Amino acid sequence: MSVRQGFLALLSEQPMNGYQLRQEFERRTGGSWPLNIGQSYTTLNRLHRDGLVETVDDQTSDADPPAVPASHRPAERFHLTESGRETAVSWWTTPVHRGKAERDELAIKIALAVTVPGIDVAAVVREQRSETMRALRALTQAKRTVDPLADRARALVLDAQVFAIEAETRWLDHVEATVATTPQTERPKRNSR
């Protein structure tokens, strides 16, 4: 998912300005993806450029400027174009693809550790397991503070994070068992010129 799709989904409900979109995006993603206001307006400008959103006509024209100074006027609001609405519907109905495009720093670190001579892979795994367990405790504590009926979005995001951490723990167990039963790969020889 990107902020782009999130904004299209939110704008399918009602017109909003960049600040409102930022607040709603953060609230509805359970606070898991904080945005800065610049990112919000950059995303809106790109959506506008791509013909997916338009500004809402608030019945003001350049020939009849409002008496209110520009700094006190409401922020420009946006709504979906027909193309934007179609793009939002398409996003809802298209599954999220997972694949090789995703980069997992931990998997890469372990993959490198098992190929570099002299690296104590078991120690790397132990250190990571300690950090993973700390993160799991923090998430479990955070879950206790969330009312799943009042803040369903945050509760579901926390559940997803807990499940991912639990999967990481199982994977670390697998790495540890694999490393204990197989010899470390020999360091690849470098080509000399």
C-alpha cells in the first residue's frame, strides 16, 4: 500500500484537504504510518497531476475575491474524479502481492552472516531474538491499552504486528536449528584481475 491509495480510499467517502487526509490516514491505519504534512500535499499534488483528484469548487471565483485574507481561508479540499474513483475501487478489489520486491533487512543480514567466515551466526540470532522478544512485549503491552471495539483499526494493526513478530521468532528458531546442523558456507573466492 502507498499513501496514494490510502488517500484515494479516504476521498471516496468525502472531500478533504491535506491536513484532514493526514489525520484520517494516521487514525485509520492505527497510527502505524505517521505522515508529515508535506508528504500529504505532495501526494495530493501528484494525484491532481494524474487526473485522479480535483479541487472542490467552493463557489468562489477570482473575479470576486473573498474578504478573508488567504492565510485565514480554509485549506483547499479535494474530491475524486471518475478516474480516481475507478482507481480506488480497483485497489480494493486487487490483492496485495508479496514477492521478491520486498526487502527484509533481517533476512538479508542473516543470509550474509551465514556466508561470511568468522561471523558467529548463533550470536547474531540470539541478539536478534532478544530484540524481537522486546518488541513483542512492547506490542503486547500496547494491545492491552486499546479497546478493540472503540479503535478497531489500531487493534487490527497491532494484531498484524504481533503475528509478524511471532512469525519472525519461529523463523529465528528455524535459522538457529539450520545453522546448528549444517556447516557454514565457505567464503566465495574473489576474482583477481
